[in-house]
Amino acid sequence: MTDDRAPDGAQISRPASGLADAAPWLRLIATPGLGAAAARRLLAAFGLPQAVLAQPAARLRGMLPDAVAQALAAPPDAAMAALIARTVAWLAEPGHHFVTLADRAYPTRLLDLSDAPLVLHVNGRLEALAGARPSIGIVGARKATVQGAQDAQAFAAALSAAGFSVVSGLALGVDAAAHMGAIRGAMSGPGGTVAVIGTGIDIVYPARHHALAHQIVDTGGAIVSEFPLGTPALSHHFPKRNRLIAALGHGVLVVEAAERSGSLITARLASELGREVFAIPGSIHAPLSKGCHRLIRQGAKLVESLEDILEEFPDLAAPGPGALLSDVAAPESAASDASEAAPDALGAALAYDPVTFDTLCERSGLPPEAASATLLRLELSGAAERLPGNRYRRLG
């Protein structure tokens, strides 16, 4: 067992965590009125959560409001007991992990944050977070253009094939395309993808990304949340999520962004953490190019190819067979003409009942590459939904 220093200077030990560790940590992150900053002060003063909870209320009152001090000193109430029971049950499922700030598995890159999360709920492979492979965050507009989604998917696939882990937020638009591309790139390389979410780990938001979330986990990636189970999608949680995307990556690539965009916040946080910031330029007339152009004026690196990113990390990864952006993007580009020529054929083939991909190709007469490209556009626009088993259904 070794000793490490928490972001606020507290000395903490780093044992491997287990089911028994969940309860005290959950009480620190879920007790009403106890914010993250106050929780870190308690850890700095007393050590691990077990030591904090062993303090009498009178001693805690010097650092906390009376009601919060009393809640920590008393046994957990019914709501807290229910949360602990749900979390322990969730942890009993294969691939579910509860990683604390005092755990060896805690991602060291997050320690660069002044407000590093005390707890991470992880669904998937812990190795995806361990930092053994380089990581790039890919972020951008939720209402991405078709070109933006294709760019996000192509860059993510190329980076994944080159050995990078692609980190994004499981949101609509660019995020979804990045995860899809990274999954595809992992088929020919050692990379993969990590989704950092702004809800409890037991909630997929938006709901239409259930199948994508399963794909991320099934292909060796991970889904990560710092929030307790059952936490709904609240607007102020997503900037908190963005800081984790910024910290986990060696850099952040912004694909499309308006002038006022959460993606620009992620890029700013990445820059403040000393990470590289990359941006893809676009038309001067396109609203979703203005954020990227602003970043480039502020010093972000203009990106036109995979090599523009790789040359900033000469010691981290090198493209292998199939990792060139032109190679990875070629099927999408080659399919675009065919898919644009026959969108009605695929639309007619889609039904409100789930249909397999092979059936769609047979019904529409489209080759698999063209059908895949068209389905991606329909997914990103909200007109179609991908389901487990590579099945699709009409939404609109």
C-alpha cells in the first residue's frame, strides 16, 4: 500500500476498494447539504470516509451546518439506506465498479482537477480508464450537420485504430458519432471509447442511446459517472461532466460548435489543464463553424487530417494499418453518393417494428456501406433508432 496526495493536499492511502467501501463514500457524495468542497475538507481533516463518519456531531459542527453534521454522525436514514442498497446490488453485476479517490484504479489524470470527483461509477472495463492508452476527447454540437457527424465518426475511427481511446459524452450529434466511430476503429486497432455521462450510471440519456451504451461496454469500453444512482439529467450536471472529458484526454478535438457552446467550455477546461486543443474549421457562413474558428483564433490547432493530431503526440501512438483518416473515412464517403441517391428506398424499408440491418439492405437494394451511412444520418436526426442485435426501427 502506498500513500498519495489528494488534490486538496490531504494524505490518503490507496487500498483496492470493494463492496464494503461503497457505503461511507456514498454518504459523503449524497448527504443533502454536503457539497463536494465540504466533503474534501472533511477528508483532508480526518482521512478516509470511515474516519469522517466516526466523528461526533459536535466536532463536525465546526465545519458543517448543524443539520448536515447531525446527518453524518447519525445512522443513515431510509433514503440513504435505499441508495446504498441499490448501489451494492448494482455493483454485484458483472462489469460494474465503484472507484474512489483512494483506489488504485482511480484515473490519475483526473487528479489534475482541483475538484476531482470523490467517486466514479464505472460500467465496463476499468482498463479503459487506467491511462495505459492515450486518450482524445471529441466534442461538438448536439444538432450536428451531416458533415460534422461524418467528420466526428471518421476522426474517432482513425484515432481508435491508431491506439487512442476516444472520450465523449454520449450526447446526440457529435458525441454519438464519435462513440460509433471509435467502436468501428477498435475493430482494426487497439483503441476504444469511454462515455462520461451527466446522470446516474443506471440512466442512459438520451434514452435513444441505450443500444449505443451497450455497444460501448460490449466492445471493451466504459461508461463513467460521478453521480449517485438514480440522478436524473439536470442542466448543471453537464458542465461537471465536461470537465472530466477534458481531464481524461491528452487533448480535445472540437468538431462543430456554435459561438456559445458547452464544447467551448470543455476546450477551455482542457487548455487550463495543459491539454492540447484541436478544432476542425468550416465555412465562414456556417453557424456551427463559428465556435471552432474562435478556438483557432485563440490558439487551438487547426485540424484537417489525423496526422495533424498524431504529430502532437509522437511518443504516444503511431498509425497502424488502416489508421489513416482517408482510409477509415473512405467507406462513408463512397457510400454517401449511393445513400443520397436512394434515401427514399431505405426510408420505405424502415418500419416501426424492429428490422435487422441485413433485411434493410435486402428491402432497399442498397449496399451495406450506403445503408450504414444513411442509417447514421437517420439516427443522428432522430428519425431512426438502433436497437440491440443490429436492428433498427422508424421513430418519425
